[in-house]
Amino acid sequence: MLLLLQVLANGALLGGLYALMALGLALVWGVLNIVNLAHGAFIMLGAYVCYYLFTLAHMDPFAALPVAMLLLFCLGYALQRGVLNLIIRAPMFNTLLITFGFEVVITFLAQIVFSADFRAINPDYAGANVTLTGVTVPLVRLAAFAVALGLTAALSLLLNRTRVGRAIRACAQDLVAARLHGVEPRHIYALTFGLGAALAGAAGGLYGIVSQINPYIGGALTAKSFAICIIGGLENPFGVVVGGLFLGIVESLTSVYVGATYADVASFGILVLVLIVRPTGLLGRTT
Amino acid sequence: MKRLAAWGAAAVAAMALALVPCIGSPTLVQFGISTLLLATLAQAWNIIGGFAGYASFGNSVFYGLGSYGTAIAMLRMGWPFGVGLALGAALAVVFAVAIGMPVLRLRGHYFAIATLALAEVMIAIVSNLDIAGRNIGLVLPLLRGDTMFYELSLGLLVLTTLTVLWLSGSRLGFGLIAIRESEDAAAVVGVNTTAYKVCAFALAAFFSALAGGIHAYWITFIDPASAFDISLNVKMIIMAVFGGPGSILGPVIGALLLASISELLATEVSTAASLFFGFIIVIAVVFMPRGLADVARRLPQLRWRYFGDNVRTHRL
């Protein structure tokens, strides 16, 4: 029983981080209809920004998160404004291909600049944990979980309560109508892609704190983020949180009770099942 | 007339390619085998991706099933290579039909991701199967015969291309194009969309599996991560889209051209090869989004305006 509780706690904490990883992908996918295959590479870049701020500038890794978000926002804004806006009306293959091209270039440059070694962000308090009714909770993971939920709530507020958020949602619903009401889509699209990249940057920083990083982690993280978006649906940031928690818990249950090599079978098998039974996601609206 | 000339040129090119092992160096022949197999994969992807418009990331699963089917037949049953190939292909076709029924109901990105997930699942399942050597993989008997493998790969590519040629003029092909342009409209005019899509999926599976089987015996070693490699699937898509999805010769030319470029880059500027490759993809998508086939059709008329035109039609 205690083992089960511990496994559930681990899974939920991991799931919060997963949710933040997928959040940026879901935002970009839902609004721009681009599945960004470079999303995992953005996460990787965010992790390295935090890593270098921590090792070279001795910043606290959690304090380095806003810097990573800002840098990734600029990168995302520039990529959408300069390149992706040029092909936004091309067929779906083309947007998949071009973001794959970004992924190749970013991963290659990262490997040159950062080297292929494994790195980890290890602050002094990395080993600290609390024990609640027998369940051990590492504080760093708990903090990462809290940051992930906080950013999700912030995104939800931004989308629902601000002028910019309304413009983003308007572009997602009807581009022509949004234009008629004075929304400048080139800017809004770039802003949305930038926000997606910033969220990836934050997720990367947290990932670097709880796990190890190298330049090649991007692809697997993109695939995982996909799975979460599908399970949670794209309409609502909190759906993505549910998807992330679900996947985190399923993965830790399978690795303990079935075997670590089956963790991916479980998560992707569930993904296929969800797609077949409910193509709009577990929480998505049926059309 | 023009069409006839194009096919004459293609036939001459195929014959010239068949002579490469007689005159080329061993390295060239080896490069040729892997490139011809890649071109076959791109052409097979063209059937489901280019004609039916379904962005499949599951073709590497068919390739992997072909590799493992061949390897298991040869190692565990002691059957000859040809029977192994047939077993691998049959396995892939059965899988394509069984999985195609539910998965082909999904559209757009959802189909792409469901097939992507299938590839992940297959890696994990095969890594846990005793008969498939778990995650260590299988070692096939060594056969020194690059010329044989080369001619086999070329034959497979020609067969696949001829099938696509037949498809482009057949009822099935027109049905698939109708599905690509508008699936609902196709269903309304009486196309049995499910049957057509499953057919296209099974055809793609058949040729991909044969390529996988040939590759497995040639390279003599397979393991789950390389046999079901998703980046191989991404390569097929890039090559087919670069050449022109839905055209007959486009995917083949795209594959030969891109493989040569990346091989040249790898020898000339080894460290930066993937960087250039990434840039080529980005530039090609922006300036020639419908592939080489479309460039060949419209560039002579439009000249340099062609590239500007593409950007103007697709930008925000």
C-alpha cells in the first residue's frame, strides 16, 4: 500500500512537469495549427540556459527560469515572424518538415556549443525531501511541480483575461474575423509561437533540475508532449495538466509493476487507444 | 510526347544504374544500395502520403516488420532468404490491414501522431520478445554479394515505381487522390474510402517491408532501435515531399538527390553535414513547397518569379 502511494506520488510529480512540457506544444498546435517538431529542442535549449546560468553565473536554477523563458521567447518570436509566417498556409507536411529542419539545426548547434556530455543542474538543496505519512517527496520535484502548475494557471489567465489573450483566441477561431477587428495576425502568431517556446524553456530548466540533459533529448520529449496533448485535448490548458498527470502516473505504475521497458508501451498504447476511441482527446469536445 | 520522352529517359537511367556495380567502386555500390532502398521507401510512402494525403509515420514499422520477419525466418526457421522476404512482407501487410482499419479513421495530425506512437510501441514490444532477440537484436548469416543486393534493390525500386505508375492511372489511384482533396466529397460520390485507404496502406507496407528485408540481410545485423527507427520515416517523408508528393518520379529523384547531397556533405564538410541538411529542408519548404515535380512543371514559364509566387501564396 505504501509502495503504491509512493509510486502514485512520484508519477504525479513527474506528470506536472510533463504537463508543462506539453503546454507550449498544445498552445502552438491549437492556435497556429503547427505541430512543432522542434518543441523538444526548445526544451533542451531552456535546460542548457539554466545549466549555464547556474554553473557560470551561480544563479539559483529557479531564478534562472525567467531568463530562459525570455531568451526562448525571443527565439520563438523570431522564427515565427521570419520563417514560419511565410509558409503558414502551406499543406501540413510542410510545417512538419520545416520544424523538423529547425530541430536538426538546433540539435546540431547545441552539440557543437554544449558538447554531447550529460549534464545535470545540482543545487545544494537537490537531495532535500519531506516525508508525508511514509511517502517521500523530493522538494525539488515538488517545487518543479508547483512552478509547472503556476505557469499553467498564468497561461490560462493570459488567454482568458487579457486583450492579447483574446486576440490569440480570436486568431485560433476565425482568422478573417480577427483581422476585421484589427488584430495583426503576423504579430499575434509570432507572439503565440514565442509563448510556446518560453513555456518549453521553463519546462527545460525544470527538467534539468530533476533529470539529466544532453543535446539529443529533444526528440523523445517532443513525442511525449504529443502524447499528452492528445490525451488531454488542445482546448484548455488544464486538460493538458490532466493529460500530463495521467501519463506520469501510468508511466511510474508500469515501470514498477510491469517493468521499466514497458513504460513506453503503456503510454503510447494508451495514446493510440485514446485516438481511436475519442479522436478529440479524453477531455476534448466531440464534434 | 513529352511524357514518352520522360519515360524513355527514366528507362535509360534505370539501365545505367543497373550497370553501376560493373564499373563503380565498392563504396559507390554500397552507397547505391542504401540510397536505392531509401528511394523505395520514399516511393512507398508516396502511395499513402502523396496519393491518399495521409502523413504516415508508421512506415518505419512496416520496414522493421520486414527486417524482423526476414531475420526470424532465416535464423529461427532456417528458411531461405526469398521465403523470409515473403514472410516479412506478409507480416507487414497483415499488420497494415489490422491496424489500418481503426487508425485510418483519424485525420490530419491525429493520424500522423497515432502512427508515430505505433512505432514507439513496436520498439518496446520487440525489445521484450525472445524470438526477436530482445533488445540485443539478431545477427544474420553473412553473405558477400554487394552486386546482388544492389540489383535486388534497384529491381525493387523499379517495381515500386511501376506500381505507382499503374496506380496513377487506375481507379484506386483516382479514388485516393479524391480522398486527399476532400474525403467527405469522395465518400459522397461513392468512393469506399475505408477500403481504398487500407489498400494504399497495405501497398505501402508491402514495399517498405521488402526494403527492410533486403536491408537486414545486407547489413546482417538488426536491433529494435535501428529497425523501427522513426528518423528513417522522417527521411522518407522529406525525400518524397522534396521530390513532389503525389507525382510518379518525384519521390525517386528527390531521394537520389537528397541522399547524394548529404553523402557529399558528409565527405566534404563532415561535421556540419546535418546543419546544411537542416538548412536545405527549411529553404526547400519555403521556396518550393510542392517539390521538384512542381518546379519542373512551372519553373520554365515563371522563371525566378516561381519562388516568389510560392511564398506569396502560402504566407500569412
